[in-house]
Amino acid sequence: MSKVVRLNIIEQKLLSNPEVYHLLSGVIEKIREKEGNVPLILSKTFSYVEKHSKIRPEEVQSAISFLKGLGFKDETIVMIINICPKTVDELRILLDYEERYIEENTLKEVVEYMKNVCLK
């Protein structure tokens, strides 16, 4: 029989796969120490974000800062980090939440930056 855990939501924030990976790795370690085994849903979620993280967790904050500095919305930033577009055309598809025109030079700058931080 599984335990019912009640949580209060304190804050809601969009997170990229590498950020979720970083957070869950700490949570899973604490659960293993305390209870020995990790709930299946948590384990599967961790496996997913581990497999689909395209930036090392320690580089995510600098990527977020770079993209915020260019004026991108949080939704767009998460999609860019999760997908790591390799071309301007791939990047354009992720700009649905942006309510402004973004210069071609800015798009090229984002693609070049992401090529440098994304895992191969």
C-alpha cells in the first residue's frame, strides 16, 4: 500500500529537463537514504530527464541568463534549452510565445550559443 503525501504548492516555475534532472537527483538520493526504494513514477521521470537533457545542469543557469538577456520569455527559454536548436529554422519553430519580431542576427546568435553549450 502506498503512502499518501500532501504537499502545498509554494511556487510554480517552468523548468527545463536539466533543471528537473538536477532537482530530482537530490530528491531521489534523500528518498533512497530514508526509505531505500524510490517510487516508480519518480524513477521513470528521472530516467526521462536524464536521457533528454541536452545541456549539463551546471551550464543551464548561464544559458537562461543569456536567453533572458535577449528578452525571451520563460516558455521559450525552456523549449530552447530542451531542444537545443541547431539551425535558425529549428529555432523559429520555438518562438510561438514571443509576441515580437526577433532580428535574424539575434536568432543566429542564439543558435551559435546553443551549439557551444549543448551536448553533442
